Amino acid sequence: MVLTEIPQIKKLKPNRFALLIGSILPDVIDKPFVLLGIGTGRYFSHNLLFVLVSFIVIFLSTKRNLRVSLPFLCGLTTHLLLDIPYVPFFYPFISYEWVVIDDVILFWFDALFTNPFVIITEIAGVVSLVFILIKNKLYHRKEIMDYLKGEGLSIQHE
């Protein structure tokens, strides 16, 4: 999302909402399975087949609109890259050994507070969000939605 603040990219008015959906979709699909005791949280939607199929579905359902489908693809791809090395890229074509996590919530909190990489990425995410909100004066829900759609601010700020 921060990359969309680069002036050359910002001029293209990328659909940030599609980028946001693409970047969280793998976890929205896979995390509930972990809570049910299936997989590790990186299972059905954390692979290249899912990326390809979901991109094609979005591309065709938006009538081949690259302004929506490419940011969606970038969000998905970035999500998978940030989850390395725990991504089964070639599932279901290659078998992966799945670790069953007994207490998922405890596992997530433990990673959040003890894994330096997780700590740094979470802090970077919060700082990036605050930066974007302040830099673009996004103080109201409508302004945030316009920003995510790439339409710019509907209210002129002085």
C-alpha cells in the first residue's frame, strides 16, 4: 500500500481496495481452517494455483479491468512473498508436510511477541497505515474508501 504513494504509481490511480483485498484474502480463507484444526494457516490459498485461479476470476469478472485485477494480483503475490519460508507454493501438485498446531491462539501470540521478524513487520504495518492516513488526511470513512478506490479525496483540504 505504501508503494502506491510513489508519485509515478499514484498517477496511475491504482485500485487500492483491490490491493487490500488481495493482500488479506489468503489469510481470510486459510486462518479459519487452522481454528478447525486443519492445516497450518497457510494451506488452500497460500499457493500459486490459488493466485492464478483467483486472478483469472477477478480479471474476467471485472470485464478484463487491469486497474482492478493487477493490484489484486500484486496484493496476493506480496502476501505470499512475505509469508516465505512457510508457503506451500506448489500445493496441490507437490505434497507438503503439515504441522498441526494444538493451541492456535497461543501460537499466534507467541510468534507476535517473540519472533523478531513478526514484531518488525507488524510495527512496520501499523506505521505505514498511520503514515498513509496522516499524509493523505484520511480522517473520515468516505475519504478512506475514495482513497482505496484510487479516486482521490472528494473533499478539498486547505
